[in-house]
Amino acid sequence: MCSPQESGMTALSARMLTRSRSLRPGAGPRGCGEEPAPLRRGEAAAEARKSHSPVKRARKAQRLHVSYEGSDSEKGEGAEPLKVPVWEPQDWQQQLVNIRAMRNKKDAPVDHLGVEHCYDSSAPPKVRRYQVLLSLMLSSQTKDQVTAGAMQRLRARGLTVDSILQTDDATLGKLIYPVGFWRIKVKYIKQTSAILQQRYGGDIPASVAELVALPGVGPKMAHLAMAVAWGSVSGIAVDTHVHRIANRLRWTKKATKSPEETRVALEEWLPRELWHEINGLLVGFGQQTCLPVRPRCQACLNQALCPAAQGL
């Protein structure tokens, strides 16, 4: 028979043995004296690896979250593209309405003597296009009345590429005089006509790049030739009238020094559907009201809206 001290030690040992069994992996509540269930093959292998590996406390890795702008495909078809604000002059729409109202009679020289009225409408298409280009070459630094007179004299002799090449320089000079810079224009007309015959079969090119490559043909002429001869709006035709009026109305973000600079500035904001009418509209307005010297601001509907008029 055990002493009380020995009985207490035996009970304590039994409790410790029972606790150690309950802490074994896979052990669950069991009755006294039950052996633990044997591990399956995969579980035994895992148990073996754990017993030979040092215990390390898992350390949470800090993740850096970076946001990227999605591509068009990632944004979805319904997403609207970002719109870049476009500069436009103040009050330009009302100014345009007023200019149209002042030009509604179509009685300026450009309205009945411009390039659209200088070619022979009964001639073959190729000849008509050549006559359009020739009238534009003559119109540089020349009033519409003078250009129309020169074209009338040329047409009376049969105005074609061949007829011009067969005309001597002195006779051609007399026919186009007194257009501005008539001597140099005789040279340009002959050179351009020869190129048209050799490279284009007597027709004119159908692109701005090829047109401006011809002797004596500038951007304004090229864009007008595309519109009148080919029926294609390739850009705004800017001459001295359009250049002057656009700067007076502040239709350019900053003052421009040449018609070509003005063309680029206007095309940056003016809606494309208006490009075809701006030349004829502003040229006639410049011939009748917004004159180069002493503009008739008192008779202009834009007097209160025109920055230049406020300074006069």
C-alpha cells in the first residue's frame, strides 16, 4: 500500500502523461489507455519534415500597392476619352453671324470676279482645272478686276497648257499686264505649264504638297485650287484680307506675322465645316468694310465686339 505522498506523485505523473498525449499532432479526445490513430503515408511524411525543421515564426511581408492607368481595352468600350480643352476666341460665333449678315448681298468684287468665275465652264475638266490654277497665279498681289481682265484676254486666245507653251514671253506679258509682278509671273506660268505637261498630262496635281511645289504657287492658291478645281476642302485659304481681319478680331491666340501663320492658327480651333466659306466671306468683308486703311468701323455690326475697333 502506497503512502499518501507516493499516491500524490503517481496521480501527478498520470496527469502529465495524459496531457502530453493530448498535445500530439492529430490527437483528439480519447479515453484512458487508447493509442493514437496511425498517420497515413502523406501525413507521416509531413510530420517527419516538421520534426526535422526548425520552427520559424512567419513574418508578414509588406506589399507595395501601385496603381497604373488602365489601357483603352482595360477601361472598357463605354469609357469616354479625355477631352483636351481647345482655345477659341471670345464672341467669334456672334462675330461670324454679323459678318454673314453684312455679306448677304454677295456684291463684293470677289463674289462675281473671283476664281470661281474666271474659268471657262464649257471647257473639258482638265482645261477648267488648269484655268483655275492660272487665275490663282495671276491673282497674287492683284485686284480681282485686274485678274478677271487678264483671264478674259487669255481665254480669248484659247487658254490651255499647249497654247501657253506656244506663246512667247513678250506676248504673254502683254496679255496679263497689268497684274502685279507680271514679269516674274510670265516666267512662273511657263515653268509650271511645262511641268504640268510633262508630269501630269496637262492636268494639275490633286494634292496641296504637289501644288505648292509648282513655281509661283503658294499655300493659299493650293487650298483654293483644291476646293474649286477638285472640290476638296484641304485647308483654309488665307490671303492678306483673311490675315488682316483674323488679327483684328483676335481670331488667333497670338498675333501672327504672315498669312501662313494665320492659316495654321485658324485651323487649330475653327470647326472644319466652316473652312470652305471663310475665304470668300472674309475677303468680301475686307473689300467692303474692314479695309486695310481706314476701316469702316462705324458701319460694322461687330464694332462693339471687335478688339481693334475699341482701339480706334
